[in-house]
Amino acid sequence: MVEQQTETWRDGLNPEQARAATHPGGPLLIAAGAGTGKTKTLACRVAHLIETGVPAERILLLTFTRRAAAEMLKRAGQMTASPAAISGSSNQHRSTRQFSDPSTQVWGGTFHAVSNRLLRMHGRALGLDPGFTVMDQADGADLMDLIRDEGGYAKGKSRDLRTGGWNDAGLKIPKSRSRFPKKDTLASIYSRAVNSGERLAEVLEKHFPWCKPEAEGIREILSAYVERKRSAGVLDYDDLLLFWKVLAEAPGVGELVADRFDHILVDEYQDTNHLQSDVLRAMRKTNPNITVVGDDAQAIYSFRSASIDNILSFPDHFPGAEIIKLERNYRSSAEILSTSNAVIAESHIGYGKQLWTDRTDGRKPGLIDCLDEEQQTHQVCERVLEHRERGVPLTHQAVLFRAGHHSAQLEIELTRRNIPFVKYGGLKFVESAHVKDVIAFLRILENPRDELGWWRVLNLLDGVGPATTRSFMNAIGVTSNGSEISPLTRLAEDLPAPGGAKREQVAALADVLSRCMEESPALSVTSQIEIIRSFYDPIVHRRYEAPHARIRDLEQLESLAESSKSRERFVVDLTLDPPASTQDLAGPPLIDEDYLILSTVHSAKGGEWDVVHVLHAADGMIPSDMATGDADEIEEERRLFYVALTRAKNDLYVYFPLRYYHRPRGLDDAHGYAQLSRFITPTVKDTFELQPAFTGSPAEEAPLDHRPVAEVTKYLSDLFSI
DNA sequence: TAGTCCGAGTTTTTT
DNA sequence: ACTCGGACTA
């Protein structure tokens, strides 16, 4: 990393970086390879714009996560005289700094967060009630499920559609197993169509061919889904983009919105999708000042409909675009670069950058053959500690893996050895049912028409299931539109016929909700959650086997709310920018401590560490079994591997466990032998130093590995069993 | 109509 | 290990 405390920021830039940072205006594409200082360049560009007189609040910086925006603006702030003007306006609840005048700050954040803000300001012009609530992907899937049940798609309808031909052929229908897509599939189909702009038929054909027989039912559900979101006053992630696009294209208000910004800068452009590129074009119909930064070799979000075409056809979308390539790598040793260059060389698309460095102090990356996952875990721990002893703190080391659960065993071992760690990616706090339940309370307080919120809350009552919930929602006017009286009031005033529910419990619920609505003095979000928990905690105790972990989560949620200005902000922030790591939740105590970073490769995007350990370099893990359908998917997995490798500055270790015990299918505990990841071709392998762990020092390994004995026993018992 | 139990099938990445 | 759906009971 280049020094920052130079006189002016310009001195720290190489010629290409400087040219990009001081580009006068018009469309600019910065094709920045991994580790070429793209964050710095973008931050400098922001600083440059402000120094040349562009008002901070007329700059829009779109990033992939809010964390990235905050980081970039922090760096820009260090370079200019008035740092406060730069720090992002969308500071989240966890941010400790407050700024005097939010109107004089750069707009920074994700597409979704920025859209949320614009729509609350201008949405009315589209007929959109600015009091909308936002739901995440899982909520969307739940709504799909609701509709799916009502329509009886899972049962009767789909069966009717399929039976005919089969009977004629004399085939036995396999016990009418419902093949109708599940809620998550429905949500993905919908999202894919919206984000890529492809028609339903095409989407099914290309990405969900096994769902084609149910196309008609799917179409009906998707239409109903759209309608239900509208009447509930709820937007999903896709709506945020869609409405932003419509807003920007609308005559009158569209110009108003676009004219807010003299300059738009977009980071990680390779991971934007068709819809996002439409948004940008709509925002830049007249003003051509747009800067995008990206690396086609690091495109890893096609599952979210991101399209590599966006970056490849940027010059067509924005005529007159200048392209600046950044190829000088400041991050990694030459040896690490050789390895990563060799990996990406096997792929043949894009702007074909060749990364180089003049560093000469490197060591060859290590490829560590392990007997099995247990040994891999052991090896990682040993190496991590070794590096710490040699002076590399844990925070400067990261362990990367393809899927959230790949680190499960390692986490157990780290805990056992008292090695502190923080994990990014994988299953998230806000996705757990009990947290969602509490958020559902907040959502109906915020937006009493929020059908899904009511659905969750009412279903909590004893003796209340789907049917009673539906009649409740009708009775208090959640679903039946038109009444001026809020469902909250109606629940409190005349309790609906309880059905199977206990009258007192319904009354208690109504009481909790109205206490949260107290206006003078307005209650803090924390107090509201406290009230909700007085009702909900007992339910957790009754419902779950081990309630304590869940109660702790709720305590965390409560304290998370402390720094939150309003209920609206809290709920929106939780869905648009959920805590990304275990650390975000753990609070201050961890901050001074040293801890190891664990992260999915996706969440590691943009990060860099002195020492990087990549787990499970076996076929089936990298590339994932789930993503070997077609050539494009494989290429994306290759780029994913490339992203993992290029995070390393000084030392890189890639681990390959030869044997897996818990093969997904194997109920008979049969193990399987894995293949080395197909991305480690012979050429690539040559760039590594091979370090077979199990032929190492036997004295060290032997006591730790009881497997061989178990193997022999099993072998013999198999032999005799037939 | 709710709640429970069992068997079958699935298992990624994230705003 | 987990979720989903179907069947069964109260």
C-alpha cells in the first residue's frame, strides 16, 4: 500500500490512476485489476471533484455494500480540507459520528439504499406511498408461499395439468408428488426476470427448465405477488431498482431526480445487472458525467442476474467513453500474482489485463494436500499461529471459502483453541425466525397494511394457524383495503372473534401494539422492542428447545436499536444493510482485540490481507457442485477462485483435503475421494510450492489422526458383511 | 382447524 | 442437518 501522508494525494498516484482521478468529465470506465488501487483512485476522484468545486451533495457514489461506501468516503475525507462534507449521508445506525448538515454530504451507498432514499422523497410523484416498508428475499418467498397455498397450486391445480398423458402411456404416476416450484424457487424466478429484463418464458427455459410444465401457475402466482405487494405498501429489493428506473424515466420528476447529481460514480460495475444499467442510463440521459470502476475478471454475481455485458458494453451504452486500465498491482507479491494470473489466463473473455508488480520479496504460494478436513483444520490453525508468532496479527490474516458452512469445523476448532475470529457471510442474524418475528412487529407498527408482518405476528398466537390468521386479517382490514381506520386501531378496539385463539392473548397483543404507538413522549426503538419482548420472549421459551441462544439474539437486536434514530430507519437498515459479520453484533469489546477473519469469497470482495488461507480447493467445493451446469457457471466459479487468490498480499495457502466423510448423499457414512479443483491445472500447480501435510513429520501428525484405524476396521467389516 | 409426526428430498454465493 | 408436505389426531 502506498503512503497516504504525502503532501497532496496526487503524489501517491501512478500516471494512470492520476489520469482517472482527474478525468474532466463524461463517461469513464476504469478497468481496474485486482489490487491496482481502485478504491484509492475512486476516493481520489471524489476528492478531486470536490476540490474543483463540485458540491458534495451533488455527487452520487454507488457501491456494492454500504461498508464499501463508508470506507471510500472516509479515505476521500482524509484528502480534503473538509472531511465532514464527504462522509456519506447514508450513515447507518452503527455509525458513531454525526454530521451537522446532512444536505452537504456525498450521497453514498448501494443502489438499493439510494433508491430507498430517493423514493421516499419523490415516490409520491409515481403514486407510491412514501410510508412503504421494505422486505428481503426471504419475506418475498414467504409471500409467494402464502399465495401458493391460497391458490392450491401445490396440490390440485398442478396435478390436473400433468396427469393426462401419463395415464395414456400407462405409466404409474409417482404418488402425485407435487412438482410445483417451492417458495424460494418462485422468488428466484421472479427476481431473475425483473433484474435481467427477460420474459418469464425465457427465464424458465434458460434457468429453470424443470419448472416449464408449471409455467401457467407460476405466471398467476407472480402476478398475484405483484398485486399483493402493492396493496400491502411493501417493496422488495427488485422493486427498489424498478421504481428508481421508472422514477428516473418519468417526465418531469425524472429530470429533477437526475439533475440532483453532477457526477455519478459506480464501484464494482462488473457485478451490476441489466436493470441497474437501465437505472444509470435513465439517470444520465442528458448529463454524461459517469465514472464506473470494475474488473471483468472478478464478476461473481451472475446468480443475482449481474451481467458481464454491462462492463463490456459500457462504451456502447455511454458513447464517447474513455477507458483507462489499471494494471500495476500494489497488493500482492510477484509469486502470488503468477499463480492468480495463471488461473485467470484459462478464461478468455474481457479486457485482458495483465497484472504486474515490481515487488521482489515474495514466497511461492503453498498448496497443502491434506488427508481430510480434520487435517485441513489442523493445518490452518497451525499456520495461522505460526504467522502470528512471526508478527502478523490475526486481523491481517483471512480464511476464505466458497460456502458459509465450509468453515463449520474450523470454527469449532478455533473456539476450542481460544483463537478469536469474526465471520463474514453465510447465514445471517436477521434471517433467523425469531429475529424476523420481532422485526415483523416493528413493521406493522410502521406500516399497518404490511400483510406479511401481520401474518407472522398473528401466527404466533396459540391455537392460531393459517386459517384463523386469514380471518383475523380480514376482520381488522389488513387485506380488505379501503377502510380509513388503521388495522392497529381496529385490533385494539373491537377484538375479532378469536376462533381457536385465547381472548386474553389477543388482548395482550393489542395492548403491546398500542403501547408501542405511544406518541408523547415518542418511545425509542429500544423501548418498543422491550415492550414487544415482554410479549414475545415467553413464546420463544415455549416454542424452542434451546431458547437461550435466541433470547440472546433478541437482546442484541435490542441493543442494536439503541443507536437508531427512528423505527423506520432501523427497520430499513436491517433489511438493506444487515449486520455483515458476527463482529457487527458483538459490539465494542472485540474492537481492540486481535481476531482472525473468516469469510465467504463473495463477502471477501474488495478485502486484502497479509496472509490468506483458501479452504476446500476440491472439485465440488470450488467449483461448487451446485454451479457446474454450463460453461458460464464454471467460468464464474473460476473467477471466484481468482478473487480468493488475489486477496493475498504476502502469503497464500490453498488447502486440498483428499477425503470427505460427509458426502451429502452418504447415509452409510461412506467417504469419497475428492479431486483437486479443476482450476488448479498443471500449469497453475507449477506456480505453487507443494506441501503435502500427511507425508510431513509423522511424529507430529500421528497422534492427531485416528482415522487410519477406523478405516481398517471399516474396511474389514465391509469385507465380511455382504 | 391446529399441531404433530414421519418420510422424502435438498443442500451456494447476497442486496 | 434442515425444510416441506402429507397424514393423522384431538
